[in-house]
Amino acid sequence: MKEVGIGAIFFTVLYGLTIVASLVGNTLLMYIVCKRPEVRSLNSFMFVNMAVADLMVTAVVMPSSIAFFYIESSWAITGIFGEITCRMSHYVGHVNLAASILCLVVMAVDRYYAIISPLNRDHLWFRNAKIVTPVIWFVAMTLVSMSLVFYDLNEYNDCLYDFNIFGSDYGTRLRQFYFLFVFVTIYIIPLVIISLLYAKIAHKVWFHRTPGHPVSESQLRREVITKRKVVRMLIVIVATFAVCWLPAQVFHIVRAIAGWDIDVSPNVQRAVFWCAHANSAINPWLYLTLSGNIKSAFSKMISEDFRRETKGRSQRASRYAKDTMDCKQKEEAPL
């Protein structure tokens, strides 16, 4: 175990708080969607998918990151099981990134059709979460499957990248290809697609007025306000995702270009990857606070629980009073 510095302790505490926030937020989000049928939509199911991915990161990737502060790449498990766990722990982190951004793409496409082409019924299959969800996970796991190949245990039982599987002559090219592939396919391309879709949606919602609309002015205004709130919420969530993952993506691009020779401060590396992992804790709380439907459903759950608890206490008090009175009557009854 290497010498522990103040930076390692600080980021350990920070990760601990992040883990708690992620566990509470993602579990609460999944519970609300499970218990309240009125909030079940394609968007909410996509956020449930993101919550599942975020919980995987919380349970697997974050503890591994904390362990890295103290034992670096040293892997506690040896043998074939050690190789499997080494590869899978990093694979889970890559799947989370891919699945999360694909969910954001699906939500952007859904909003596009709902606002730009509301009468087009050709995309209705796309709004079926039972169809879209397995497709998202299959594509995500396929896109990042190379990480299962490029991670391995070395002779010192360290879990590290190994790009020399086809010989040292191809190591540099494989490293550059891998990092650039991940950067382009599960970061740049999805964000470009999302940005273009939301740009067109924003133009329609904020600057376009549909002529001859059959509903009243007040109803039209309410519909526009609702659409703007949903679009604004999704844009905030996408922007937060992009900002959180940007430092890690830049770090990987630097690695792709400069290799392992470049010297990066340990605390900078910790901050870079904590920022990416923290998105797993931020996502659910953004949705819980920005979604009017979710907030309303949560408030109803709290009020219903409070009413049930109050009613239960009242019934228990009534039974206690009745039992007490019966006991007194029995004591006062003549023998």
C-alpha cells in the first residue's frame, strides 16, 4: 500500500458522499416510477434505465476508484476469476456511459417526434419502452465490448490496459484507435445528434407559432409552457452529463495521443474521474427536482403516507381508549 496523502483522504470522503447521494437518489427515482402509474412515460423509463446504470457504477466503479487511491492498480483477486473481475469492473463503467447517453438520445428523438411531427404515427413503436430498453442495453454492451479485451492482469497482478495483445508493433495504434473510438461513438456523435434535435425543438417551441390552432389561447399557452419545461429539463440534464464527462474524455484523448509518458498529478486524475462518476449521483436528483410530474407524484406519496400514519395512530388511540374503558368497567362491575 502506498503512502496515503491528504488528497486521497479528501476524495475518499467525496466519493463516500457521492455514493450515498447516488444510492438514495436512484433508488427513490425507481421507487416513484414503480409505485406511481401516472408518471410512467418513455422519459421516466429512460431515466430508470439510467438509474440502473448509475447504480452499477455506484456499486462497482466507485469502490474500485476509492481502492485505487491506496493500492493503485493492484488487484486483490488472482487467477482466472481475477482476470474476469478486472475486465468486468471496467466494462461496467463503459457500459454505464454508453447506456446513459443512448437513453438521452432516445429522449431527444422522442421529444423531436412529439413536438415537430406529433401527427406522424410511424414512430409509435419507438415509444414502447419494452422494445427500446433491450435495444439500448444491447447496443451499449456491444459498443464498449473492446474494453473486455484491452483490460487484463499483468505478471504483478495489476489490472491495467494491455494494448500489446497483437504485439508491441500494434500497441500504439490500438491505444489511439480505442480511445478515439470511445470518444467519437459514445460521446461526440450522440451529443451532436442530441444538440441538433434540441436546437430544432427549441426553435419550434420558443419561436414558432402554429397558425389556425383549434384550441383556446389559454390552453395553447399552457401546452407551450409544459413543452418548454420538459425540453428545458432535458437540455439541462444533457448539458450536465456532457460537462461531467468532458474532463475524462479529454484525459483519454491526451492518453491516446501522448501515451502513458505524460505526467498528470494524482489529484487531477482523481478530480477528473470523480467528476465523471458524480454524474451518477446528479442525474436522479436533477430529474426529481426538475420534473413536475415526478415532484407531484412524490408529494402525493408523502401526503398519502402521512394520512395513513395519522389514521393508523388515530385508530390505535381509539382502540387503546376503548380497551381502557372496558377494563375500568370490568373493575367497577359488582362481584
